[in-house]
Amino acid sequence: MEGSTRIPHFVIKPAKEEEAPLILAFIKQLAEYERLAHEVTATEEGLRATLFGERPFAEVAIGYYQNQPAAFPRSGSVPTRSSFTIIRRF
């Protein structure tokens, strides 16, 4: 999934388990921007289990600009509340 982009010095890489705090920070920043911070229930532990556990339920990519995390790429243009909540349903 790692790939370069048309933006110089910007690459997208698959997230690693040790980046769970960063992923949670991006989720909280997005929720704050969308005025939905009160809906965030995700935790680092929940992200680790859901994204990197025995049966991952999703994948995460992180954009890096000049080797610094800079973006949380999304496939759609509208965030969903599921971005803020980690629920294991299976």
C-alpha cells in the first residue's frame, strides 16, 4: 500500500501498530474539526485490537510529508461517525 504521490516529499504508508496513538490523535483532530469531539469513543487499545489484531477489521494509511506524519487519508469526502467509534461486532 505504500506509495509516492504527485506532491514532492509526500508519501502514503500503511499504519503500524505502534502508531495507534497517532491514529487516535488524527481521529480526535478530525472529530474536533467536524464539531463531533463529544462522539469520540475510540481508544488506543480499541484501535490496536480492531486494526492490528488477529482479524483486522479495517486498514489505515498515514500520509507523511518530509518524513513527518501529516495526513490521515480518507477514501470519501465526508467523515462518518464510525471513524470516531471502535466497536467489535464480530
